[in-house]
Amino acid sequence: MSDSDTPPLGQRPKLGPIDGKPVTTHPDLSRLSPAQRGLRDALLREFKARKAKKFVEKQVHYINGNRQVAESIKILFDEHGQPPANAPIEDIIEERRQLEYQVRWFEAMLLELQTRLLRVREIEALALDVLERSERD
């Protein structure tokens, strides 16, 4: 391809059917086919899932730190998990509250990730159906 064949800067043809500026957050999706819309939605969900995954990884790192601290103080308890007789009740209550909070947080994250997994599976099934139909036609 010679230099005379290349269009001037900023004059190349568009790669996709979406009109408008590429920086807009509200592109015109009316020209997309249903399959393209599904793939676009799947890409957006994948992006959000990766963002949530990074957040969970950071939180797991934080919780693992707490777990290591808990393991290090485990030697302060007897074989039945009972604290010594002179342990302050406030510390025991605070530890229980922290553990309950962490359990609730993990349950919420599990529910969110299961919901996203179901959505991704639905999109995958729909995309495969579209591909099968397009191959038949």
C-alpha cells in the first residue's frame, strides 16, 4: 500500500456502526444488530465483573491479614477455644462482631458473584443460539 492510498489523518472510514464521538457514554445503539448489542452488553458485564474481582482480591488480602492475626492469638485460648478466665469481655464481644461482619460481607459478595455468573451464562447461551441460527441461514 503506497502513501497515496492512505486517507488523510482523521479521514479513515469508521470501524463500527455506532455514530457519534467515541468518548460519549451514550452512543447510538439503534444501528447495532441484536447479536452486537448482546456482545456489547456481555463485554460491559465482563468489565464490571473484573472490577468486582479486583475489589474482592483486595478485600481477601485484608481479611487474610486478619486471619493471620487471629491464628497468632489462637495460642491464647485453650483446646476448647475458651479464653482465659481474666480476658476482658469487651475484647471478646468486639472479636465476635468483627467475625460476624466478615461473614455477612462474604455472603453478600457470594450472592453478587452468583448473580453475575447467572447473567453471563444466560448471555453465553443466547450468543450460542444466535451463532447456531446464523450458521443455519
